[in-house]
Amino acid sequence: MSQPLGTVPAAERPRERMWSLGPSALTATELLAILIGTGRGGQSVLEVACRLLEVSEGSLRRLAQRPRAELLRTDGVGPAKAARLLAAFELGARLAREERPPVHRIREPEDVVCLFQGRLRDLQVEEFHLLALDSQSQVLREVLITRGLLNSSLVHPREVFRAAIVEAAAGIIVVHNHPSGDPTPSAEDRAVTQQLAAAGQLLDLPLYDHVIIAGDRFVSFATAGLL
């Protein structure tokens, strides 16, 4: 039988520590324990994880290189636990091989247009997108906030800033299209922009610009002095 979790103080349990402190604060043993899930044969899950590292001389790289049969011979590790470990090692290897996506830096409204014009210029409905930026004006994340019908799209500041806060953004830019082909801001566009700018001031997460794309033309609220 595995050791009941109730006998281990909550603050010392790997999963609880990960949620409260973040995965980088955990030891390799604790991370392995989360993957393994449970102990076996009177051993706690942390003891099984510790044994896995011991037979690999404390090296995660050596552990990942061990044949499957050797993993299964480790006391407390059965086929299900070994499969989870192998899957985690393979994910790590694929992540290491994956190329980092290009970093986009926004210096002017034309940079925003370059990112979005190909996607938005010919759409028959409005789409409202968020760019979350870091302190160097690099794009942390792009988020589709709403997809409207014909020429209307409802945008709530809560939906816009939620993703930006998660990304710990330093500021945001919003962009949407006008299927009509005319980028002139509507009364609704102006109202939404004012709401977002006000919310950004409260959250200390400024709205840098609102760009409207319509075919080959665009309007920048910042450049036009509307922000």
C-alpha cells in the first residue's frame, strides 16, 4: 500500500507545493513524484521518485536514457508509471528540438498592420484581436477576443484584459477589421476604445493603440490623436 497523503503535511506535498510556489521551485524528486502519482509496496511516492534518481546517479538525462526494461525493474515502478515517465521524457526532447517562434516587436502601427492585414483584410465579419506586449514592446501573445456578425462586434474590457494579465503584459494593442472597406472609426469603435483606455489606467496596463484594418487601408487611434 502507498503512504496515505493525509500523513504528509499539505505544504510538503509536491502537487500542493507546485501550485503554491510554481514548478521551478520543486526538486527533481518532487517533479518525478508528480509524474509517478502514487507509491507502491509500502513506499511513498517520494521514496519511489528518489530511488529512480539514485539508480541514475541523480541525473535526469541518464534517467531519460535508461531502457524501458530497466525502468520497469525499479522497485515501485510498473508499466503505467514507466509509460508516464517515458511520455514526459519524449515531450521534453521534442520541446528542446522545437524552434522558438519569431519574436515580433511593435514599433509603429504599420507593424501591427503587417501582422494582421493578411488575415483580416478580406473577412466578411469583424474580428477583434488583442496583442499583449512586454516592456520592450515585443508580442507576448495574440488573442482573438470576439468574432462578430456583419459589422458589429461586442467587446468587454474584462475579456480584453484577462489574457493580458495572465501574460503579465506591460501594455496592450487592440486591432479589428471593417468588412465595409472603410477604416474610419465608428461611434462604437470610439466608445470601446475609451472604455479600454480607462480600464487600462485602472489596471496600470495601458492601451497603446487601437488599429482598424479595412482592405488595404488602416487607421491608428494613436497616430490620429484619438487615444
